[in-house]
Amino acid sequence: MAKKMELNEIEVWDGNYAASQAFRQAQIDVVSAYPITPSTPIVEGYGAYKANGFVDGEYVMVESEHAAMSGCVGAAAAGGRVATATSSQGFALMVEVLYQASGMRLPIVLAVANRSLASPLNVRGDHGDMYLGRDSGWVQLDAFNAQEAYDMTLCAFKIGEDMRVRLPVMSHQDGFDTSHTAQNVKPLQDDVAYNFIGEYKPYEEMLDFTKAVTYGAQTEEDWHFEHKAKQHEALMNSKVVIDEVFEEFKKLTGREYKRVESFLMDDAEVAIVALGSNVETATFAAGELRKEGIKAGVVAPRCFRPFPFDEIRDALKDVKSVAIMDRSCPMGAMGALFNEVSAAMYTTNSRPVMSNYIYGLGGRDFSVEEAKRIFKEQVANAEAGHLTTPVQQFSGVRGPKLGFFETRRGK
């Protein structure tokens, strides 16, 4: 019987420790892990809980991140509650198996401390790994701070294990900016957290020898299309479950989450759309600019997959100009978040002027002053009724200003 851990009403945790505590409280059956910066303390912390008798589950150290997710797939198919953590190149090495996990409909939880992808090698945070997983069939939740890293990880178990979803879930947080930044966190007591998640209910587990099941079968053209269509349907329909879980969590804790978070958007005329820890930077900048009479606001997708198209449209319907912030280098295209937001707005009569900013690569700081500059460029766009800058620019890069897809004037 696992020991309980005494928790204070307010703890000072960084994002990694918060995620590891959520793992502990979920009473996971198997953690299959291979450490990588900056996510290492998540699985390292869970290993300490195991060593000190705070968890009863198995802790399996393997030879690579590919093996870590392979171990998770095997344990989940066998009927266990399973989780692990990774970042960057480790995430990239997992990608092959991420598709296996979602295709087999296994509700694994993956805590991701987002980090830049090599080369050149960089251990700091950006969203390259988050974007790498966007088509892998996983639900993707995003935390903006340590409290949310804890909350989203708890919610991830409940969402993925719901029989209407039965899909794996990623709980993202920014590497170092969140994963290693200590903040006040209000945790749930162990019993409360476990009861919120619920007892794990195995479904068609391979170790049930009274009922034969098959995982990872070959289908070719006969049935592959149907399997992928049903998987996509489950992911799109998970929106309802995510909303229900967030509502239940609000009733339990008083902390409200939505698939799209809006800040100062009631009368906003210009907006920034962003993910991760810099949402708070942009929100602070918007508040400062409102003192100058600029009606600025921030929109932040909490749920990157399934992408909340309707909610994005609603949040931006009255805005005149929008900056969509991508913390990943798109390498020859527009940013991934820009493309998603553009697709959402294209199907409406409300089409604000939109521009794409690439920022914060490799952990480059995103300052309040830079956020203000971007907001003011949106004001110029709004007043002109068209772009006054290139459609895409690199924000905060040293050297000559980089702008691509030059401005095309006119309505």
C-alpha cells in the first residue's frame, strides 16, 4: 500500500515537480522512462516516489525514448494506467511509437517539457517538439505555468481514459520557463486527486485470457481508411469530454479552464494569439497598453489538438488585426499556429488582418516591450485596414530584420 504524502495548502513547485506529483497521485501502474533535459525531473521524481514507498506501480528504465514509449504501449495494451515524460530529440525518437499508441487507442499520458529541436543543439524551450506531435493522433493540452502543469496532467488522465475518447494525451509545458521555474501551486490532497481521476478501467486488455484481442494488426487498403477515420472522429469528438472534465475540475478546485483562453478580449480591437508561458507576458503587455488607450487582448489555445476552430472564431470575431505567434521555425512555410488560426477565420465573414511572428526560438526571451511593439504594429494594421509589415517576420532575432511574404497592400 503506497504511503500518502502530506501536502500544504500552497506548495512552491516548478512545473516538472508539479507534473511528477500528478503522476504520483494518479497511482500509475507503469512508468517506462528514459531521461532527457528539461523533462528529466518528472520521471526522476517519480522514481524517488517509488524508492520511498509513495507509489506501488512499476518504474522501468529503458535504453531510449523510443523504447520508453514502446514500453508504455505494451503496458497500456496489457491493461495498465501508464505515463512517461520527454522533450525535444527524445520526443522526435518517440514519434514512430506515438502513432502506434494513438492508433491502438491507448490512453497513455505523456508529459512534455517543450524544447528546441537540433541542429544546432539547444536545451532551452520552444515549441518545435509540440508541433512535431500535432498530427500523431494525441490530445494535446498546454500549460502556461506550474499550477497549470499540475492541473493539466491530472485532467489528461481523466480525458484520455474516458470511454468516449480512449486516446493518449500530451500535457505540455515550456521547457525551463515553466519546467524549472518555481511558483506557488495549490495541489489537491492525494485522495481527492485520485477520486477526481477515478479508478482505472481496463478495456480489451491483452492479459485478459478469457477474451482474445489484437493490437497493431496490418490492415492495408481493406480497413486502414476506416480505422483512421474512426480515430479522427474520436479525437474531434473529445472536445465534449475535455469541456466536461474542465467543468468538473472547476467545481472541485475553483480553477476554470477552457479549450481557448481569452484575456482582455471583451472589447479588444487588436490581439495576440499565442501558446505557453509567454501568454502571461503578452497579457501583461496588453494590460499596460490599455492604460494608453490601446484596446489589446490575448487569445490562447489551451487545447492544441483537437484544434478549437469554433472557439477561435468566436474569440477573434470582433478584432481588426491579429498577430499569431509561433515559437517554432516553420522552415519554408507559415507557422503552424498561424495556419490553424487562418483556417478558422477563413470560413467566417469576420476576417481580421493577420500576420505571423516567429519568436523565442531556442529559449530566446520574449519581453514585455517586444509584445508591446507587436501590439502597436497591429494597431497600424487595423488603422490601415491591411498589412503594413511583411506577413511573416522573425521577432527578436539579432542582425537585419527578417521579413517574408512581403506586404500586399489593399483590401
